[in-house]
Amino acid sequence: MATTSQTPVITIKDEWCKRCGICIAFCPKQVLEAEKDGKPKAVRPEACTRCEMCELRCPDYAIEVLAPENQAPGLAVAAAGG
């Protein structure tokens, strides 16, 4: 999966996520998919429009969508596959 300098940074806090799937259901671009354990994963971050519906609807504040220029140095990101 290729990322560009315009690809949003999508982070999912594993310890906060209860795997409810709300973020997946509300994403209009199908950026997120559930892994086998139900944890959301950004499989198409380049399609993200930063509408932040996933972030706004998450009841546990476990997902964050940032512009690439706002990424903290050294942050592990879902946009990079992980």
C-alpha cells in the first residue's frame, strides 16, 4: 500500500479500542476493515478524506485522524500498515 505526503495519519489505540466496529460502519470511503479479532485497521488510508466520522463516532476515543504534517515524530501509524 502506497502512502503519499497527503495521506492522513490514522492511529488506533489498541488498549482503548473495544472492537465495536462503529468506526468501520461510519467510514464513507471504506478506509477501515476489521482484523480477525475485530480490531479496525486502516487498509486504504490513501482513500481517507479526513471527514473524521470514525474519530467522532468512536465511543472510546480510540481512533485519531491527523493531517500528515501533524504527525508526531516516531509515531507508529496505521497509514504505514501498522
